[in-house]
Amino acid sequence: MKKILLLSDTHSHIDDTILKYVAQADEVWHAGDIGDLVVTDTLKKIKPLRAVYGNIDDAKARLEFPLHNRFTCEGVDVWIAHIGGYPGKYNPAIKKEMELNPPNLFICGHSHILKVMFDKKHNCLHMNPGAAGKSGFHQMRTMLRFVIDGDKIKDLEIIEIEKRV
């Protein structure tokens, strides 16, 4: 069983509230737009980290993290990409692989809009944790927390950090 904290779009921002939730997780997953690598360096000092780079990330982030990260956690096939789209509207770079070999859990960021939905066509759970950072148009800073237990994804929680100022 693994407790996962999922965040995205930190845009160089890390604070004590985020770190409080990091400490409660077994692993942290970051769906891109990290910004300054101080963010991921800080996360890695506390818990194991899986991440992808996003469209705002520089060459250093692109050397450290992949564009796509596909792995198995417990019994769940997970795919993280920054710009992924949504069920029925996947990014063209994702769509073909989604048709041929869909994961159990598809995660993306980029939109700053928290959304969790089930893709019936691909039998896949889709998650976007919204944005944990302060840069962007979003009103509320958000993250997701959930448990992977064998091949089950359960105990999903939306974490509203605070209104962005």
C-alpha cells in the first residue's frame, strides 16, 4: 500500500503547507511545470519523487526529468505527462498510445484545473491535481492525495491549500 501526494504546476513555489502533506505521503508525484529545481530537490529530501517536466521548465529540469513517466506502482500502471488533455480530448502526442496501450491511471497537469474523471473508453482513471503554485489564473491552490493498494486506487482526497493571492 502506498500513500501518494500528487501535485503539479508549482511554478517554483514550495511552502510549509505543501511540505506538511509531503511528510504524510509515501511518494510524491509531480506532473510538471516545476519551475526552480529547488522545488523537486526539497521534495526528494523528504520522500521518493516521480516527476515529469512541463512546458515552462528549463534545460536543467528537462535533463533531470522525462517528458513522460510510465511506471507501475503496486499493481497499477501509471502514466504521467504534463500536457495530456482529457478523456475524449487527449493531446495528439498521447492519443495513439492511449488507444494501443492505455494505463490504469493517467495523470497530467498544465491546465491548472483540478479534474478527476473515469475514461470509460480506455478503462482508465484520469487525474489532474490542478496547481499547487501561485502563478497562473487559478483561484484555489490544489493537490490530490490517494492510496494505491494492490491494483486499487482508493481514498482520493482533494486538498485545497488556499486561495491564490
